[in-house]
Amino acid sequence: MQNNNGIYWIYLQNVLGYGSRKIFKVLDVFGSVKAFYNAPYKEKVSSKLFSKSEINRIEKYDIDFAYKTIEKCDKLGYKIITPENPLYPIRLKHIVNPPAVLYVYGNMPEIDDEVAIAIVGTRKASAYSRALTYELSERLTRAGAYIVSGGAVGIDTSAHTGALRAKGNTIAVLPCGLNYGYLAANDALRMDIASNGALISEFQPDYPVFKSNFMVRNRLISGLCLGTIVVEAGRKSGALITVDHALEQGRDIFVIPGDLSSERYVGSNRLIRDGAKVTTSPLDVLEEYTHIYPHKINIMGCSEMLKGEMNDEPIFFDEDNREGEKKQKVTAQPKNVTKKAQIESEKIDEITEFEPDKSVDNLSDNAKKLYFAFDKTVMLFDELVEKSGLSVSNALSAATELEIMGIVQAMAGERYKVCL
């Protein structure tokens, strides 16, 4: 922390609650957070700034709670960033309800100089949407974007893992305290994010998850970013709340279109109807910001993954077997990228030599290529890509097909096991 006023900002956060629109009103009336804390109780009440519940919290909280919060953060290695800290994003200062305190695990970037893009969508995303998100995030990252999402399963996980796969940094904004056991299945991914970006929360370290937290959290996801990409939003998707915040904040909205006959995409398609930008390529997003951030955006970093093809076609999949993909309609489920995560406790006693079953005839061409690339019972995904000669996206699609058919099993650490 840059100064001793952190204790007063934490006190103010306790009084106003999370997501309050009154922070700067309090500063206007009292002059500073320290002056607000030191003001007599009657003066605080007579200011008529506070609701009954806020007045109750003025009576309830004292500075000792703030000191304990700071001690806990010091012990756990969390940074405390207040509006007086140089690392506090200017973008957040300009929203109507900036957070009084941000708790950060990892390295908070100078986000105001980043082409920060939020990617949001449903937790129960289809394999199709997860694969698109993964590839979109990877390509945006390679071109210089900084991906922000919510650290949840589904679209969030695909967004973060795509950025990590591209050896980039990413931010996860959590709907609870950093020390709270949120989505244990994603713990390894969160550790990767902290090592290659940051976990951020407005909530104090042990604050649990409540339904109302997500609305409070989502305004930060959009507020940190220049634009928000929506992938697979249903009629009542939480992603639509993020869009509402983004619109209020004057941010751009991008939407990947979906099947008009599917309930999965009702929210997404309505956004397009209402004026959101249709997005079928990373270039649809990047072209909005190249004139503002020419020092950050490297279009070639994106186009290198396209085999040099720069046209108006959707570019989420490579061209080496597009017809086969259309017929098969099998898409990929991205695998968690865990650079420092521990491999699951599941053990393989022996990795034996493996002779592929030549009778596997009912698979797509890509699935056959990936299957016949196995020369051991357990192989890394990168090994399979190299041996099969498939692109990463086609290999992911083929792996999903093999999983659906019960031929292979996905394991931790980007490994695959033959089940036949």
C-alpha cells in the first residue's frame, strides 16, 4: 500500500457496502477518507448522505476491523489498492460506482495502457462456444490484447486458458474474497492466472459468495476493459448484466452470433438486434482500437495463426479440413492450461507402447489422424498435435470427438489416455 490511508478506505468500504455510488460524494462533503472517519457521528448523520443501513454500519464498524484486514492481506500476499494508489485504474475512477478498495493477488497491470477485452458468457456453455472462446482469446492475446473474465467455469475458463495458452497475461475478477474457496475445481487455473496476471476482488479476503455479488462484480469486469465480448448468452444470462454495466460505462459490445433457433443464444442475438457489433473474427474487435493503441496491437500476431489469410471469412477454425468439420459438427472443449498447477492425484502405473486399432472406421478424418498419432497409452496434447499434423483447433475438435465416442479420456496436465 502506498500510504497509511488504506485503513480509512477499508472503513469507508465497510460503511457504504460493495458497489456503492457514494464514495466520491463522501469525499466531496468531508474532504478525505481520513476526515470522514474522524468526523463526529452526528456530523456523519446530519450530512444526509447515508441510508439507515449505512448509519447502522457507521456504528458497527471501527478502525480495528480495517487493521485486521490489512494484517490478513499482508500474511496472504494480497495487495490492497485504493483510489490513491497509482495502480488504481483510471478506467474504474470514471465509472459511476468505483470500488473503494481492490484486493489483488498477482501483479496488477497498468490496465489503462492495455487493450483490455472482457470475454463473458454462460457457465453451461456448449463445446462449440467453449472452443470458439478458447481460440478467440488465444488469438486476441497473441495480437496484444489483455483478456479479462470472471474465473468461473464455462466461457470464463475458456477465455483465461486461451490467454495463458498464448503465453499472455489475464485477469480474473472474482465474486467473493480472494481467500474464499470459490469453485475448487478451478483452483489450479486461478493459481496460473495469479502467476501470469492477477486475481482481483472488491470483496474482503474471506467474504463468501452471494447471488448479489455477481452484479457487483460484473461492473468491474466491464469497467476495466475497452470492450466486452459476449459468447452464448441465454435469455437471462448473467453476461447480460455485464453488458448493461458496459453500456452505462460507455464501453463497446461485441457478440458472437448463435443459432437463431436455440435458447442458448437468445440473449446474444438480441444484443446484435439492438446494435452490438457482430464478431466472427478477432480482427472485428482489434480494428476498433488499432488507432488508439498502435504500440500494443500487433495484427500479425493474430494473422500468423491464420496461415496468412486476411479476409472476411470467420476465422475461428483453420482451413485444412473445413468441409469435414461442417459435416461432423464436433467442436472442442478447451483444456485447462496449468503452468504451475499440480497434476491430479490420478496415477498411471505404466505408460505402455500402444498400437492403434485399425478398425476405427466411423470417425471423421481429423479424429482418425489424432487417434493414429497415439504411440503410447498416455500422451500430451502438444505431442498429438505434432504427430498428427493437425492445427490446434482441429486437434481440439478431434479430441472432443474421440472423447464423445469413449475412445480417449482427457486428463489433467493436457494429457489424453486411450481407453480402448
